[in-house]
Amino acid sequence: MSTSTGLSKDKNWWRQAAVYQIYPRSFADSNGDGIGDLKGVTSRIPYLKSLSIDAVWLSPFYPSALVDGGYDVDDYRNVDPKLGTLADFDEMLAELHKVGIRVYVDIVPNHSSNLHVWFKEAIASEPGSKARSRYLFRDGKGVNGELPPTDWVSHFAPSAWTHESAMGGKHNQWYMHWFAPEQPDFNWDNREVHDEFLKTLKFWADRGVDAFRIDVAHALKKDLSEPLRNLNVFEGLDERGNKGKGILADRDELFAIYKEWRKLFNQYDPPRVAVAEANVHTDRVPLYASTKTLGQCFDFKFLDTPFEAAVYKEAVQDALKAATKNKSTCTWALSNHDQIRHATKMGLNPAVDRRSWMLSDGTSHPLDKASGTQNALAATLFVLALPGATYMYQGEELGLHEVTDIPGDQIQDPQYLRNHKIDKGRDGCRVPLPWTKTGSSFGFGTGGAHLPQPNWFGDYSVEAEEKDSQSPLAIYRKALELRKRLITEEKVEWHKTGNSSVLHFSRPNGWHCITNFRAAPVAMPKGELLISSHPLQDGKIASGTTVWFKKEKK
């Protein structure tokens, strides 16, 4: 169990934390089997400490058949044997805490794996049984129930319903799944499901876990009252903008669940916290981010926002307004395990269809890697200067680009495998990290890697960037160390620039940030330059550059 030795006593640590997302299977491999593991994470704690981060978020490490990268969970209170043991987890947690790094774990409450003991019991049980009531089983349509109950579609399959016979069932019912057929949705109208997840949250909190990231937090409650409605009644399954009255997502009943979780979180000292992954309308974000429910909710605007001043400023103002309303704090992210890496997005012409470009192995349109990296670093420094928590994805500190040429027969993502191979999926950002310039897996492990690494990975390795003062790694390290010292009240003051492509804001302690998005070089104000994402040009801030500075006192 963790001993909290190096952790601060600040109960509000999460409000402006710098959080580093680790995709464990692709971070570091300790035993040479090609799969990252918990001992691998522990071995790289000195590196994590060098980043001056406040916390790590671990993507799922639970037992899983890996139908969806670990988000198909067999057992919520254990560790996948391929990744280690509970003892390995406890050691990793304790070592992270010793150096002052807190830990978030991923919780997946919308669905389990089809290999979860509950679903196995459900498939083996009669219709109407207690075991089946934990999931969403329904009779089919047609003369003999041979048709799905509705025409709803899932993210990874043509239908959101699968006949139980596909899983060995002997009866004639269908079960609902928002994702792959191997990811059956829980029935959150069943009290037993509530109690099971309270046990899971308590299990990890008791071990010393500090916080939770809640997967698909908007989808737990669904209206499956009869008669079930078809797609012509609503648009898709996300149902954004339905103000809590949608059929399958973002329903008002959700928040009773999260208020109950909050009561559990508040039993700990310091209280545990959570961040919601909820793809909902901006007006609904405060309900998830309220300090009476989960505490934070991801703001996804920057994940797919053009690198343009007006769009960035609007996104910041909307998020700050929502945070003030719910007495929470903003969350910022430019990359994660589901997105094309932002250095790549920012090096592509915005008019390019990214899905088609990925399917062409990145050959249909040119990628300007240098420009993409420069813009990505400018965006990163802009975001790191804002009030609120920042979530970073492993490898972005190296300026890593998307791997676009993974052969089709080596792709693991169901987004590609289940959708007629018209979307190459997310494996390109999940390729194991390069730690060294050379080697069978560029230092990821002593053997190979579970996804193929391109030859150019060595140029972006930790070893290659370690001693380069202008490398992305050096800039991230310096910025995160400065941020830790400069962090102040959660306020922003905007300053006029006279240029629509330049944004200038400051924080209450005199910390200023200027980003030149796409303008000609602009004058650097008088003051102490703290950091620049790109070298100044004759003392001016170039296009695609962010600077932090302390203004000269009059």
C-alpha cells in the first residue's frame, strides 16, 4: 500500500495539476515481451519526475482480451497478468508518491468485457433472471425475434445489438453495446451495478489512488422503456444538445450516481477527485464538473480546433465561464490516446480529410513536420499558461508525430477492424515510446514492440533530445518547471494586441503569455523572457511561437 510520503498536503492540488497520461502497454516494457507493464512505469519514474508533473493518469491496466485497448475490462479490481500484479501496482504507486506524483486510474463504468464473470453468468442464465438484469438484454423484432430490437448503431459495429448466440447463449435475446459486441453495456437501473462500482472505487482509493478518470461518463443512464424508439426519433447516440432529455446519453439521472460517488470520495483525506470524459454540450459540462459530482470534466475543444487565435480565445473564454459557474476548474488537453497526435494535426493543411490521409499511410498529402512541431509547442505553452489542469499524453513532450503506415494486418484497433477498414483508427498514437536512438524497440524493452515503430522514431527518442536545449523535451521540462513556480490564482486578464492573429494574456502575479498564431514577427515587450517555444527572430516573436515573460515594472 502507498505511504503518501512526498505528496503535498494541498487538498486542491487537482485544480491546476499537470497530469501526464500513460498508456501502460506502450510506455515501457520491463521483461522484453513487447508489452509495456507496471514495472516498466516504475523503472521510468526518474524520467517522470524530471518533467515536473503533478500526477500521472494510467489508462486501463486491468485483465482484458484487448478488444478495445484495455477498455474491455474482465476484472475491475485486478491487474492484467501481462502487465504485472497488484503487488507491482502497489510498488509503482508508492514510488510515484515518494517523488510527489499522484495517480489517476481509469474507470470504465458504461460496459464490461464479455469475459467479465457477470456477463458469463448472464449468458448462461434465463431471460428475466437476476444475472441478465445487470446488462441490457431485450427481445428481438420479427416473427421469431430474429431482428435487433432497434436500428441503433454502435461505434465499432453496424448494430448496437448482438444476438446472445454470438456469445454462446442458448436463448433468443439481444444485448446492447455502445462499442464492440465484446463490450456489453451495464444496466445502471440495477442497484447491484451501483454497489459494484462503489466497491471498485473504494478498492482503489483504499490502496492510495488519488483520482479517477471516468470513461464515457455521459452514457451510463439510458431510457430503454418500451416501446424502444428507432433512429428517426433522435440523431445518433451522442445526442449532444438534448439538455438531459436524450434517450441514450447525458441524461439528468446520471448525476445522482456521481453525487453518491462524491460522498465516497469525501470520506478520504484528502478527498479523492475524478475527471469525466463526457462528450456533451458546453452548457452541460458544469453538471459533470461540479464539486458536488465528479469535480472536473474534460474540455475537448483543443483536440480538434484549428490553430487560430480567435478560435482559441473563444474556447478559453467558454471554458472559464463554465468553470466559474460550477466552482470547478478548467481542463485542457491537446492530445490523448484516441486522437491523432497534435504535432501531426498542426502540420497538415486544415482542409485535408485526416481519415483519408491516414488510410493512404500519410502519402496523399504532404505533412510539414517542422511546422507541425513548432505550432504544437506554441499551442502547448499557450495551454500551460492558462488557469486549470492540463492533461498531456505520453510522447507529446518528444514532439512525436502520428505513425501513419502501420500495415493493416498489424492494426489492433477495432475502429479499423470493425468498420469495414474505412477508418485506420487510433493505433498510430499508441505505438510504444522511443527511449533510445537505436535498438530493437528504441529502448522500449529488450525485445520488439507490440505495434511496429518506424525508423524515424530514434530521432524523436528521449536519448536524442536529452541534451538538446531546443528540443521539444527540453521545452516541456522548462515550461512545466516554470509553471509549477508561477502558478497562481485561477484568473486571466486579456490584453489588446492590435493584431487578430496574436493573443496576449496575463495571470495575477505578472506572468504574461503571448502567442503569435500566424502573423508576421511581432515585437517582444520589455521584460524578463522566461521561455520561448521557438527562438526569437531579431528579438521578435515569430509566427507559430509562444513566449512567457515577466513584464518590466514601470
